[in-house]
Amino acid sequence: MSNRQETVNAMVLAHLCHYNASVAGQVYRLFGSATAAISNRHNLRDAMPEATDRLAQMLQADDSEARQRAEQEADYAEQHGIATLVIGDKDYPGRLGECDDAPLLLFYKGSANLNSRRVVSIVGTRNATVYGKTLIERFVADMKSLCPDVLIVSGLAYGVDICAHRSTLDNGMNTVAVLAHGLDDIYPSLHRDTANRMTTQGGLLTEYPTHTRPDKRNFVQRNRIVAGMSDACIVVESAAKGGGLITAGIARSYNRDVFAFPGNVGSKYSEGCNKLIRDNAAALITSAADFASAMGWNDDSTLASARRKGIERELFPDLSEPEAKVVSTLRKNNDLQINMLSAQADIPIAQLSPILFGMEMKGLIRTLAGGTYHLMG
């Protein structure tokens, strides 16, 4: 966490650079600190002879109003237990700091190490289906066994984001939300309880000061933080266009690994993932084990131990023979209508109906729109 003077000067520098992160970062790196940059801003060309007239004029502008606002922001952070992280700080996300357009300053409220050994972002549609939610729940639960030290990052939005956060919390791991507004508010407000849990089991991170509205542009901007602070980006479900695909594209531009779960051909919220895979813009994964292996994390002793114990565990050990047939069939081809399920499981429909009803009561399967049966877990 930066000292107050450096924090205030970082906010002033960002303001003078018109909040252009690339420009502010260039000036910061030139002088080695925000304080030095502000002290020498009227003599920019002594350190940067090639500086444009526009940049020189920007840095020489009156900073009194920006400084007053920065002092107020620093007061708020101190009063509310918010850490202010300037790009050169040891607690600033180091992976993100390597990116040319990394924010000069971040506001952070939480307990997790933003430089954890393994950091994974999980992104996707705000309209997650049962299929997508089930994938996330299973993936996170298995990551707990395979790589329990992993930090899960997402954006606190509806759908994939909130499912990733809640699944991570429920599994006792840390998760960080990157927000598109200041830490004086939570958007959407329905996720406030989850956000509060995250401050002691993960954290809330943003580049935006207080009183910043969650405008559409801010969500696009914050995607670069989600991508940049992570080792890998996983897209769970996405329509043909969406924020998850934007994040995946940014991750690729940062030379991060990108993965996607495949979905049914013709399924609206699998179109984006299937396209990523088809275009070789993302690697196909179907499980946490796939992901850990692709990342080269499978040499870890924890992973080896988990595999010896059977990470690809039998999820439903107490099944009757007909129930076991249904589970086996749906594992091979999930979301089947009863006639197809009957044929593939070799169980007459008259016998299958009560079996399916009993399995649904046990929470093993769920009936989806169109009368298809979905295997849970």
C-alpha cells in the first residue's frame, strides 16, 4: 500500500493524463514514482525529449481541483479500510503491472493476495443456463482438490460471474471481484451480501474512485483488469457477442492462456465458446483436470495426491441399477428428452418415468425447458 503522498500524486497524475492508463503509466515509469513525475512535470522534456507538445501541455495544466479531489479520496480510503495500490507497489497485481494499459492506481478492500501463485478468471454471459452453472460448480469444487491455492477472479455481474464467486466462497477459497465503479457502492445491489463475504475471503478491486457510476464503458474497461491480473481466462458460456468474449480477446493480447467450455451446437449461450474453440482462440476444456493439465499445474504434489484419491470421483455412489444407467447415459450425452433417454439407456418409457421422478426428488437430475433431463453435479 502506498504512502498518502504517493497515492494523492498518482490520482493527480492520472487526472492530468486524462485517465489514459497507457500515457500515465509511461510517465510513471519514466520518473519511477508518481511523486517524482508530479515534481518534474513542468520539465518533462528534460527527461523525455521526444515528448509531444500535447503531453507536455497536459502535465503542465492546473492540478488544484484534481489534488483537492484526490485528498478527499485518500481520506475516504483511510476511513474505510481501503488499500490504495500504485503500480509500483509490492501488493499491486504484478501480472497486471506488466500490461501497457495497466491502471496507475487501484483501490482494494479485501484479504486475498492479489499476487497469488495461481490466478484464474472465470467469465461469461449474464444469462447463464443450468448447464453453465453446473459446469462452474463442478469446476470450482474440483479445483479445490486439484489446486486449493488458486485465486478466482470475476466481475460480480449476474450469471457466470456471481456463480463463480459464490461457488468459490462455498468451497472455502478466495475470490476477487473487479468492479466497474467505486468502492462506496455495489452493483448490482442484489450481490451486496456476496460482496461483503468476499472482503474477508477474497476482495473487491477497482480503478475507479468513489461516486463513479457503473457506466457501460467502465465495464469494458474493467475487463482488462480481470484479464491482466490472471494467468488464464476461462469462458464458460457466451452468446455470439458479449463481455466474456471481450475479456478473452484482451487476455490473448496479453499472452494469457484462454480456455472455453464447449456447448450444444445451436445453443444461444454456447455460440461464443464454440466459436472461440473453432477459431483456435481458446483451448477446449471439459473439466478442472483438463485445465490443470493444460496449465502445467499437474506436477504439483496436491494434484498428484488428488488424482491418486480419484478426483474424477463417482458423484452418485448409491444408485439403483436403472438409476446408474440413466446417469451413465446422461454423462455421455446430457439434456435428453425422455424418448431419447429411454432408447439410449435401454429402459422402457413406462419404467423410466417413475425412475426419473425419483431421481429428480433426490436432486440428481433436473427437468429443463422442452422436457429434457439434465444431470446435476
